[in-house]
Amino acid sequence: MSITKQNPRTIHLGGRIVEVNDVAASVAITPGMLLLRLSSSGTPKYKPHDSASIEAVPVVALNPSMLNKGIDDQYAIGDLVEAAVGEKGATFYMLIPSGANIAAGAMLESNGDGKLKAGTTHPIFSALEDVNNSAGPGDARIRVEVK
């Protein structure tokens, strides 16, 4: 896979996915976050994956393309979230927190806030590029591949 010099304007970069678009957001969700499906009063909803270093399904919030919005436009509470369940080899443009320094090839797992961190306890993705966000001040995006 070749990496373009410009940042993509979409979350799903390639590979096979199953798209789900009938589940609402329980909180504000930024495209590129790792998601967790929960049941709220018997109704399925999405929220950012909230437990660090545990097993997770590679469910990623996509950009709200049906609303002509981009990767930085958040879903509000109650919005139907366009999400992708990535198969092995699928690639996404996801988020890492301030303070993270990720090397290409690093194994990535849940950071407990919808973002990813380097880790080998329960890796879900591998980094496709070096991203040094040590100085922050905010989140950074990184190209990743489902393990």
C-alpha cells in the first residue's frame, strides 16, 4: 500500500468492511474513533470504546458522508452513525491521543477513549505510518490496518 502525501478526507481507506448505519450515537462521536455497541433501555447505541487494553471488535466511526460532512464533523447524541466493521486487511484513518508517538508497524489497541495507543495486550490494528504526537496539543490521525 502506498501512502499519499496529503491527508485523506475519508476514514475508510480500503479493504473489505461491513457498513452499519442504523445505530444511534449515545454521546458525541468523532469519525475515526473505535466504537463499542451497547444497549440503552433495549435500544442499541454506539459510544467510543471506553476500556483500555481489552479485546475489541474493529468497529470504526466513518465520516458522515450521507450528510456531506467530513472527518472532523462529529456525530451528535441521537445521530445515526455510519460505522464500519473492518475485516482483516481493511485500512482506516483513525485517532491517537496527545502524547502518543507511534512507529510504522506498531501494534495498536484501545486507549479507552475511542482512540488508539501502542500496545500488544489485545492489538486490533497495526500502524501503517510513523506519527509523532508527543507534543500534542490535540489528537492526531494515523493510517492503520486491521490485524
